[in-house]
Amino acid sequence: MAHKIGVVGEKDVVIPFQIIGFDTFPVSSADQARQTIDRLAEENYGVIYLTESIAQEIPETVSRYDAKVIPAVILIPSHKGSLGIGKKRVNENVEKAVGQNILD
């Protein structure tokens, strides 16, 4: 069974992802983002890209999906640039997997 890919975040950030065939879900509030992510997880989405600015507003939802293999919630910069949250998460996961930070 193939998993779908979705992008959740501010409208001006997510809409360009339609060009490459991803399903996009513009949100304008933390509650809307939580509901959208939970719905996508139930609807067989394997990867959910989420803007860092929205992730910053819903850390408990992001943490809940960190404990699961599917869906993978991947943080991406918003139109305002990177907040460094996504890179920090990658570094932490690599360190957890191999026992040390090999990326810095």
C-alpha cells in the first residue's frame, strides 16, 4: 500500500508543493493544524511536511508523532525562513540513532 505525502502550513508556503504532486493543506491556526495532522495520519499519509512556524505552535502534536514510524512529520522552513527547529530535530534523531552527533 502506497503512502501519500501531505504538506501542512501557511498557504503561501504549501501551495507550491502542488506542482510536484503533494497534497497541500493550508492552515491558519494551531487548532486547524492539529486537526489536519491527525486526519492525515488516519488517512494513510506516510510523510507530513509541516512548517516550523506552525510546529512551534503545536509541539505536543509533533511530539506525539515522533514516537510513531508512520506518519513521519518533517519540519520545513516557512516563507519567513528557517527557525532552526527542523535541523535541530534531525541532529537529535541522528544522535539518538548512532549514539553521537555526526552532522556538526
